[in-house]
Amino acid sequence: MTKLTSETCEACRADAPRVSEDELAALIRQIPDWSVEVRDGIMQLERSFPFADFAQALAFTNRVGALAEEEGHHPKLVTEWGSVVVTWWSHKIRGLHRNDFIMAAKTDALAHPDATEGRQ
């Protein structure tokens, strides 16, 4: 478990600050399997998760959806046979907030709960 997985999202306002370049560099090290994508000038975190079949991909999608509802922060989810692509960004600020990194770390934990136990 990373430090990020123990945090909760804070309500994001339209005037909330985006992560700085220094914060980005430090936070991305905690979620090394994620990439930063820029679409229409908006930085986003993205990762593709492989699964053996559609049923497993759909079950993971539902776990991420339940987490998103619990935290009040919602990703883009693309579910296909054998994979789920998860994209996090903060819509209100049109970029990345600490919340996105928290949710990325929690998404990793949902995909591989046994692999994250005991890690700090």
C-alpha cells in the first residue's frame, strides 16, 4: 500500500490549484505504471489494466465505479474484452490535482490487492 492509498479525496473547487511540476514528479513516482497524457491541453493520468476475459474486466470496472462513487471523484473508464483503460483528471480545474494521484493509487490496489499489501 502506498501513502496515497491511505488518503481521501478532498472536494475540488474550480479555483483549486493544479499540481506543480515538482509535485507531479514526486507523485508520479508513487504510481509508476501510470502515464501522463495531454489531451486538448489537459493533463490526465492513464493506465491500461489487462484481464483474462470480459467478465474480469467488467468486475474491475464495477469496483472502480464503486470507489469513484465513495470518493466523489469519477474517471473515464473504457471496458473491452481483456482490458480496462482508466483515465483520471479533475474536470473542474481542467488538469491534475492530488486527488487524481490518490485515485490512481487506489485503482492499482483494486486491480492487484495482494500485490499492494504491506508496501509503504
